[in-house]
Amino acid sequence: MIEVKNVSKSFGKHNVLNDVSASFEKGKVNVIIGASGQGKSVLAKCIVGLHEVDNGHIEFDKRDFVNMPSTERRELRKEIGMLFQGSALFDSMTVEENIVFPLTMFSKFTKKEMLDRVNFCLERVNLAGRNNLFPAECSGGMQKRIAIARAIAMNPKYLFCDEPNSGLDPQTSILIDNLIREITYEFNTTTIVITHDMNSVIEIGDNINFIYEGKNWWQGTSKEIVKTDNPEIVNFVFASEFMKKIRENLRKDL
Amino acid sequence: MKIVSQLGKYFMMLWIVFSKPDKFKVFWKRTFEEIQLIGINSLPIVALMSVFMGAVIALQTASNMDTPWLPEYTIGYITRSSTILEFSPTIISLILAGKVGSNVSSEIGMMRVTEQIDALEIMGVNSLTYLVLPKITAAIVFFPILIMFSMGLSLLGGWISLIASGLSSTDSYVFGLRSFFKVSDITYALSKTVVFGFLIVSISSFYGYYTRGGALDVGKSSTQAVVSSSIAILLANFFITQMFLLK
């Protein structure tokens, strides 16, 4: 479980996060949503330590991440897998080298064990046999799946996905969403997904956090998001006429 | 004020760069890759520059020696001294600042803007030690070899140009090369080269690592890296010369 307590973060005079508190449960897909510029990516980067918080605490299973020495932070980060918006694959390495990289750095596996693990991860994301391709030779969807394979190579306890569906067609988006959900349940990870994709929010979001004006404005489940009458979240999630109709139908079903 | 803050940031970066690598096996593998990229791939440009530089120094010296009071072997002596003391270590390092510096800065800068450095950090890898330390080690180890190679080719270029133009004989040129030779000149030149190699790679890495923005900013960082490392070379050259030759 990851707990965020009263976190604030400013860049110069611009206050991005303002006393944000949230808890992200183990074995569930925790989704962070919000309009662009509201601070959701900053929150995720604060949680993983890519940004230092100004105030507040972040705890990974009761381990205080904010006041942790850098060496301990590095150790904790070995338990984190992250899928970046642009995949962030190492472009000078093949698919296999990308996935084997964290294992080479931190595991005591033999070469054969590493290769077995790479093949397992590639099979898990339906990319078996693509070991020798370079990232530039792969499509956007494939790159995301390779990044997921790399993120799960070390059996992470915590999985972060920053806009996993951006730039993907609807079918590939569904594929990625299903993969994230399956991995979360299969490996019992604490998964945090930052997304703009409302389909993902409804489909895979076990817990949803809505960030608005630098605050955790609303927190609930995918069923509760349909029921809520909170104007900010309704205007954001069900902004289009199409989504409004879907909401009406879903409310009838509930 | 900005210069002071940038200097502080640069030294903070160096403090982290010289931490213990996460895995020595990976560190040595990366160092040999960098020796290939930074060093061996620079051999052709260094060879080309050195031969022509040596040829021009020898021709310039020979053509300006119109007094009979100066012996013919002076041409070889001046060519050797200029090449070993200044032209090979400094001019070749300035050229390498352009070639290697822009390469290092743009490689690391591109990794920064495409979040590859963030990916390393998230995995728990010390990204500065992983990326920069092998480059610095490769430069410190291989730049002196490059410069010795340059010295040899420069002197060879000088000999070819003199023989081809008929301005001097092989015997007097070789006699000049061997006259008043001091081993300390080589020590001085190679010591300079180690410092220049360190400055080129560390400064370029600094600009690359702290790039913010997109492709345009990577280009800007690359230019800044070349300019700053060239200035650093000139300043370091001045101070090292003071220390070694005028003590």
C-alpha cells in the first residue's frame, strides 16, 4: 500500500499540489485522473521521488520515502516498475537487452535464468520471439508492451503507469488496460495509473482519485464515479454528449 | 551569479558521478564500449588533422628560416617542440571537444528528454555513475593514447612535407627531432591531455544531463557543451603550463 499524506509541491510561485492525501491499495488498480496541468503527473513523480515534495509524507508499506537516505531510496526503487508515457525504452538496446537490463544490474540470476525471465515477460505481454528487435522497429503499442515487460521483469511490488494509452488506437488501449489489470491481480502489485482515457477509468479503475486544482478532489470506485453528482468530476469525466448518455445508462443499471 | 550556481551544480554532479558503480562488471563493459565510441572512433579525424598539422608546421618553420646562422636541424627541433608541447595536446583536444563533446551531450540530453534517465532512476540505478563515469574513465585512459598517436603522425607529416618540398633532409630533420629532447615535455603533454579529456566529457555530460525540454534544447545543450569545454581547455592549458613549465 502507498500512502500520500498532506503532500504539497510548488515550482517557483506556482503551487501545483496543495495538501494532497490519498491511499493506493495493494492488489488494486488505483487510477489518478484530472485535466492537464492539474498536477497528476507531478503527484506520481513525487511518489516515485523524481520530484522532491515541499511538505508531507509518502509511505510505501509504512516506509517513509520522503525522509529516506538516497541509498535506501535506491533499494526501494528496485521494487518499483514504471511504464512511462513515451515508453522510455533504451533505444540503443534490443528488446531483450531492455528487459534484461534491471536483472543484469540487480539480480544474481545466471544468464539462462535471465533469458528465461525475459522470455516469460515477453510471453506475458504477447510479444514472444521479438527479442532481437530494436525499439525503433516496434509500433507504439508494442513499445508500451515491451515497457510493461521491462517494468515487471524484477517482480515489482509497485507498478506506475503514466498515461499508458496515450497515442494508441482504442483496440490497443483495451489490450494495454487488460494487461495492466491482469498483472496487478496476478502479481498482487500496488498499481497506480495516470490516465485521461475515460474508458480505462471505468473499465479497470478499482480506486479512482480525481485531482483538481492541486487537490485530491474526489476519491471513489468506478461505480461511485457513475453515481456521484459532484459537478467538477461529472464535468470532467462525462464531458461529451456521448459520455453523458453512457452515464445515464450506467446509472439506470446501478 | 548564474555561473557560480552552475559551477556548484557541476561539482555536485561530479560528487555523485564518482560514487561506487552499482555493478563493476557492467561498469567495465560500458567503459570498453565508450573507449570504442569516444576514442577509437576518433582515430580517423585525429590522424587526418595531425598529418596536415605536422606538415604545415614543418613547412612554415622551413620557409621562415632564411638566416644561415640557424642550423637546418632547427626545423625538426621546432616541429617537435610545437607538436608535443602545444599542437597535439591542445589543438587536437579542441577538435575532440567538438566531436566528442557534442556527441556526449546530445546522447545524454536525448536520454533525458525521452525519460530514459528517469527510467534508470526508477529502476534504482545511479544514472550519473552508470552513464557518465564510464565516459570519463574512457576519456582519461584513451585521450593520452590518441594524443601520442597524433604526435607521431604530426612528426611523420612534417617529414613527408619537407622531403616532398626539398626544404630539408631526412638526417637533419631526425637530428632536430632528437635534439634537446626532454622526457618531461611528454609528461607535461600527456598530463594536459588527461585534464582536457576529463573536462570535455564531464562538462558535456553536465550539459546533457541537465537538459530540459525537447529536441531543440538538446541542440542548445550540445552547443553550450562544446563552447564551455573549449573555454575550459584554454583556461586549463594556461594554468597547467604555468605549473609545469614555469615552476
